Amino acid sequence: MDNLGDADAQLARLKKRFDREQRARAESEAIAERALSELYTKKKEIELLQLITVAANEASTVDDAMRTALDGVCAHTRWPVGHVHLTDPAGALLSTKLWHLDHPERYKAFRDVSEALTFAPGTGLPGRVLEGRKPAWIVDVTKDDNFPRSKAALDCGLRAAFAFPVLVGDEVAAVMEFFSDEPAEPDDAKLTIMAHVGSQLGRVIERRRAEDALRLASQHKSQFLANMSHELRTPLNAIIGITEMLQEDARDANREDEFEPLDRVVRAARHLLAVINDILDLSKIEAGKMDLHVGSFAIASVVEDVVHTVGTLAAKNNNALRLECPADIGVMSADQTRIRQALLNLVSNAAKFTENGTITISVDRAVAETGEWIVIAVADTGIGLTAEQKGRLFQDFVQADASTTRKYGGTGLGLAISRRFCQMMGGDITVESEPGKGSTFTIRLPAGGTSSAAPVQPATPQPTPRARSIDRAPLILVIDDEDSVRDVTTHFLRREGFAVTTANGGREGLRLARELQPAAITLDVMMPDLDGWTVLAAIKGDPATAGIPVVLMTIVDEKNRGYSLGAADYMVKPVDWSALAGVLRAICQSAGRSVLVVDDDDTMRSGLRRVLHENGWQVAEAENGRVALARLAEARPDVIVVDLLMPEMDGFELLDALRSNGAWRDIPALVLTAKDLTDDDRTRLNVGIERILQKRDRHELLGDVRDVLDRCIERRRGENVAVP
């Protein structure tokens, strides 16, 4: 019996021990399960916060970030409805169109009611959050006395709700609310996470407000710079123009004692104008408003022009200028003005920082895997640069060091602007230098350009024929609201042999253009009554004045806009008077020149039309020989440009028809062809053909056509052949 009692006691102890172990195991499993659940919850919370962080950093708009947050919170909570309210200037909450709806049709009535309401502080769930600036929870919205949408919620099966503020500092910028389809007790941990979500979204709104403020400040700065440009450059242009007029008078009267003071005034005014222009250029580049005027041009002529311009400065420091430019360097497609500006800056700097030395400008055409490049190097034997100086050389308003500024002057903008110009064109400027051994600055640009070409000029209304004055001086109409500009322009143009009449505004200018039918018009852009753009559009839109060439003369550098509206040329003030005279003289000499372009290639005809229009030609077009004969019957052109390979009637047949017609036999013809000509072909083309041009590089071909036609007309004038 004793043994049996001991066994029972031992069994009882084992049972207790087993029960303890079972309870411990159950507790351990429960702890592990809770830990796993907490880990899963934490993981989901982290994923939600990561999602919101990415949205806050990458969203292009506040609405995009809000939509991402709505979807993310609904996925995290598995609640079917989310909505955003924004704070209005009066301090209330306005419903937005931003929703997450698992079942849009089911919750449509609730959405309609919500979007029709405005919530004052303290009213409804959004109003409570607005007033308290902290999250709020409702266990069952259908039983809440301060929930105006309770009936709509009941009808579509919504019960629990929570909302949290989107804070920008202490300001509630928005409230986000979410709804469940069953009642739920408050979850403080969930509300804590939602508060973090609201903070992240608040940073998005804060950043957007900062961007808007920056954009507004940039607009104000641009407006200020535009006003400063006009208010400073207009009187400066007047000073330069009047002083140059006084210089001419002094030279004519041989008053030598006035030469140097007047030269000093012009130099100082031009220096100040250059500084203003640099600041404005930099501002345009920073704002992304700097336009490129891309076109094809001869590289050698630009480089030679820069060398000629810097010659005086180089000689002042007893420097020798050496140019190494192959005769066959050819053409490139880029912004000629900006390339000249960048190269002029480099060569001027080399001349300024070198004494008793040599400056070498070398030009080369390089071929790489990325295409063909133009490489222009400016090497000097001047003071050179340290590694530290090179590191800050292209920064805005920075020169090598303070001593450089004191000794040589300058704003420190030239190199920075020049490099940005080159980068805008797909290239760059680099520098190699050692102290005391000189520097080499290298411009590297794609030969074909990377920007779109200058806009093709639109077809203008058929102009009323204007009589050309043979014995009288050509009449130029000057339209400008500034008295001093009109006076100076009149003075210089009359000295160049033109007759001049003036208009002090756009309305008067339009009236005089119709009445006087001038040979050409110079037009300012910034005028108070009608600006130059409006006047130009009116001139080109009126058949009575559409054929009058217009040269824009303005401080506003918007060449593409001017050319697209039909301007014949565009000159930025201060105007180079000799250049203006040359432009007007060419316009007056070319008045009435007409050409018939016969080619079945639309692109070729369009390119020829643009190039020839720019050079004062009136252009008629035909897509084949039969259409060309019809055009010839309507009006006889001065010259014909004809392609050989065309449908219906090719170029050979058209030329045969011309030779057989006595009225057309003497019209010069320029032949364009992609065909390899045989000896028989050349024999057929041997009579009456001005020149045969092979179709190859389009830019070169267009330039060749223009040059050949100009020479053809000049030769005919020299032979006293009347040109209709």
C-alpha cells in the first residue's frame, strides 16, 4: 500500500510538472505569436512610412503625394474609404476630389454628401482635427452626435473612422479621414503612425509653397531685370549713339582735341553696357529662358572676325596673334552669336592676361564615336593659373583671385556665361594651365548642333508690288518711341545716303507704312502704345505692307520670335551703324528679285524658301515641270532653280521648254541634282545654265544656292540687263 501511495504522489508531481510545462509552452507560443504579430505590424508600419517618404520626395504635385498616401493608408488598415480636405483661406475645410474608394458605386452617395459640405473648426470629424491639430477617432459614426454625414454613412455601411492633420509648422494645411465598414475601438499606435504620415505630407506642402515662392520671386526678378534692362540700356544706347555722332562730327571738322575724351565716353558706356548684358544673360540662363538661334555658318569667318576685333587689345600689350585655321574647315550648325561671344571672351582674356607674348587660336574638326566636333583652342603665354584658381574659374562672379580683379578688372561673369552657352549647345569649355607658363582654353562643340534649327518663316500674304526708286535715295521708316534713338538713327542713315522719315509709336508707324510704302522699316520692340511684335504682325498681315522688309532694332534679344513673325533682320541695341547700313543697303538692292524654285522635295523647297526670303528674294514654288510652266505663264522670275529628277515633267524637259520659248530663253537657271551626270547630260545642260550644284549637305547647298543667285543678279546688273 505504501508503494502504491508513493506512486500516486509521484504521478501527481509529474502531472503538475507537465501542466507547468504546458502552460509555459503556451505562454511562450503566445509571446512568440505576439512578437511575430508586433514584428509584422512594425514591418507594415515601416513599409507605409517608406511609401509616404518616397512619395513626399518624388511626387511632382501635392495631389500626387496625397493620392499615394490615401492608397497606402487604406492598404495598411484595410479600411475601404479615404478622403482629403484642404484648409481654405477663411480657415474652414473644403472637400476635395481626392478619394480612395474600394467600391466607388457603393460609396457614391457618401462621396456626394461629403463633397457638398464645408467643415468649420470643431464641426464633424474633420473639424475636430482642424480645431485640435491632432488625430481623432470615432468608434461608430452612425452614433456620433457631431458627425453631419451619419445618415449617408449608415446607408452605405460605414462605421468607424479616424482622421489626422497634415501640419505645416503649427498650421493645419489639410485633414485626411478614413472609414471602416464596422465599428472599431481607438488604436493609439495606429494614430501615432498616422501623425507621422501627416508630418511627411506636410513637408511636401511646405516644399511646394517654397517652390511657388521661389517661382514668384524669380518672376519678380525677371520683371525687375527686364525693367532695369530697358531703363538702363535705353539711355546708355542714347549716350553711345549721340557720342558716336559727335565723334564723326569732330573727325569731319578735324577737332583732334575732342577725339580722346569722346572715345573715353564711348568705351565707358560700352563697358557698362557689357556688364549689364552679362548679368542679364546669366539671369536668363539660370531661369532657363535663354534661347539659341541655331543656323549654319562658315567657321572661318567667325574666328577671323574675333581675331580682327581683339587685334587692338592684343597690340596694346605687345602680343602677337596667330590664327591656325584650315581653309577647308567648312561650316557648322550652332548659335553663331553665342559662339562668337564665347570665343571673343577667351581671346580677350588671353590678350588681357598676356604681355609681350603670343596668343594662338587654332581650329580643327575632330571625328569621334559621338559624331563630328569642332575644336577651337585659345593658347596664350601669359600668367597662367594655379590648380586652386582653375577650380573656381567658371563660377559666377569669381575671378582667379582678388589681385587679378584689382589689376585687370572685370566682373568674373564672362567665362561662366561662355561655358554655359557651350553646354547649352551640347559642348563645353575646358582649361589647361600652369602658373607662369600660360593657359589653353578649348571650346568643343558638335559640328551639327544639338538644338532645333531656327524656325522657318511662315508664308506671308502676297505683297502689293512696290515701286523701286532708281534715282532717289531709298526711303527708310524709323519707328521708335525714344526721341534720341530716332534722332541718332536718322543722322546715321542720312549720312549713309538714305532718305528717312520717323514715327514715334506703332500706330503712327503703321499709318506711315501704308501711306509711304518705304523701302524698309526699322522697328523698336518695347513701345508703349503698340509694342513691336504687334506692329510687325500687323505689317506682315496686311497685303499693302506685307512686302516691306522690317529690321528689328531693340534691346530685347528674341531673334527666333522676330524671324518667325517675318522680320528681315534683327539687331540688338546698341546698333552697329555700319552693319545696319549694310543690311538696309542689301535689302534695297534686292527689292523686287524673284526666283522660281522647282523641286518635288517639300523639305528642299521649304529650306530654299526660308534662306532666300531671309536674303530679300520673292519666292514662287512648283513641285514639277508642268506646274513650273504654269507659274512662268503667271509671272516671269529673275532666276529659276530647278531639280533634274521630278515626276510628270523632269528638269531636262523643263529646261528644253524654256529654251524653245523666246520670252523665257534668257532666264538664268541654276540646276540642283542628286544624279551623277553623264557626258550626255552635261551636253544637254550646257546652254543657259548658271551653275550645276550637287545635292549633298543641306546647309551647304542652301548657302551655295543663295550665293550663286546673288552673284547672278549682280553680274546681270553689271551688264545693264534690266531685272523686272
